[in-house]
Amino acid sequence: MKIVVVGGSGVIGSRLVTLLARDGHEVVAASRRSGVDTVTGEGLTQALSGAAVVVDVSNSPSLEDAAVMKFFKTSTHNLLAAEAAASVRHHVTVSVVGSGRLLGSGYFRAKFAQEKLIKESSIPYSIIQATQFFEFLTNIADAATHGTAVRVPPVHFQPIAANDVARTVNKIATGDPLNGTLEIGGPEAFYLDGLLQRVLGARNDPREVIADAHAHYFGTDLKDRSLLPGDEAELGEILFDDWLGRTAQPIPNANVQPAAAAGARTGRSQLKENEFRVGELPAASVLLVGDCAVFNIEGGFCATQAMCPHRQGPLSEGSLDGTTVTCPLHGAQFNVWTGAVLRGPAKDPLKTYRVTVDGDIGRVEVPLAHAFQGA
């Protein structure tokens, strides 16, 4: 079965592409880098030709209210129109728990509008509303940072691991359309302020998390249960402590006082789209940064395009052996320093990018035309 994953290089998309390919499906990871632009419509007809299922896990490159609304409405309209023309039998979208009750936020309003378009279309559909991802907890902290303090309301929430989300999307995408909405969340509920402090503490991040009942969450007020899924939600299996133990890498500034550390690099917590925390990329590993795969190998850091040029396999999910990365879809191998093809079926080399490091912040020197993340 041919399945098109829009946003296939992202946190969920890259994991989903790997799962679908391992199950024997013909998978197309559609993104701007692969010549598919859902906002302009470029490449949609070719990508969707013969597709049975389309999974949309794309995200807006901007969180500004007008921009995010324009992205989701335009992208979804174009995608649904192209699916109707291609006789696609199932549209799957990942949305957010609470999208219909947190309309004070421009982002949630845009996701709610996206869901409405899907429900009103002629395409059989499944909407998966997920709680916050473990992998995005530092992003939540960054958005709530004021000076050296992170101010968030002390409300309950139930985050979920990206791997659990990908497994659920895989199951739904390969089954019959729900023609409805499924909520998913993590197996445990926490207080938002307490969990953020644990995440930052595990990385020796000097910011202090302050419980502030008047603080906004991405521009909207929260009640205690605003971020929680309902009683009928499907729950993931990965516990937060297990995830944190596998992923937390302390930032090497443990002996620096918080105030001094925060002043050492103004705005250090506000990562740009081509930046990453060095502590999140241990030796002999790879990290997805926007549309790039960043490698920490003997000799330093280097970066390549995130997707294999053969069939858009996610290199961040591939195996790394020294300076060689193996695509998880069809086994093509590349030298991550030079981008050279070491083994087919790929024929074209990888694009490579320089990586610079400033304290605990790494930066991929990507040409401006490529410095975005989205569909």
C-alpha cells in the first residue's frame, strides 16, 4: 500500500516512515526538500499519484497567529483537494488534545480550523489528538522563559513519547478510517511546572521554573485539566523516567552558578531552528535539527540533509558506524563528513553543512533558503 507522509522528516514523521517501511508499505516522505510544498501545491499531484493513505504530520514554520492560521488552512485545503483528485481513501492528521477548548491561543485556533476542514471534506479521515510530546518539553520551557525564569501555570498534563505517537499513527494509518477523533496521551499525569523543572535539571539548565497561576500557555489561559485527554483516550507505554534516563545529557556547566550561566550567553534558552544543545547529542549519535541530520562522531560535529536522496528515508533513524550512516529504508550508505555514496541503491551524494559550537549551543550553517522546518 502506498502511504504518503507529509512532514516525513519531523519528529513524528521520521519515526512513522521507518515503521511503515519496515512493515512493507511503499512510503513517500513528502517535504519541501523532496519537492512537495503543500502551501503552494507544488509536487502534490505527483506525490499522491496511486496513494491509498495520506498522513499529515507537518507543522507551521512560524507560530505567529496569522502565519500559523494561514499555513494550516492553506496546506490542508490544498492537500484535501489533491487527495480527492487522486482518489485517496484515508486522510490521517495528528492534532493536539484541547484544540477546541484552548481557542485563546493562535496555534490551537489554527489546529481547530484544520480539523474542521478535514471533517467537512469528502475524504474518509482519522484525527489523532495527542498530548504534548516528551521531546518538546524544552520547547515549552523556552516559550515560557522570561529572563532566567520559566513561568508556567501549575496545571496537570499528561505528555507522551514521540515513539508512542508514531506507533499509534502507524496503526491508524494502516486500518480503516475512524471518521472521528482519537485522543492519545502518556501513561502518567504530572504538574506542568514540576516536570519542566525535572527536564531542565537533568540537563543542568540553570533556569528556574516558577509556578504562576496567571501565566499563559502559548497565549491562552489554562484550567487544571485543560491539557489532559479524556477518559477514553489511548495511553502510551513509555514512562517519563525511562525516557529521561535514555535521553538526558547534562549540559557541561554544572559548576557555574545559575545567574552567571544565564548571563554567559544572552538568550541561550531560545534556540533558533538551526541550533541544538550539545548535551543532547552524545558521541556516536545523530540528532534531527530542522531539515538536517547532525552527527557527533570522532573528529567533531557534522551535518547532512536529513533524508536519503534515494527514497527519502530518514537518516536520523539510521544506524551510525564511525563516519558511515546507513539509511533505514533500503540500506544505502554515506560518509557523513563528505556526503559521498558508499553503497547503493542511492546514486546522489548527500548535501553537507558545516557545524559550529558556541559553548553549549551547536549551530548548523544551513543556507537561508533551507533554514526552516515544515512540510
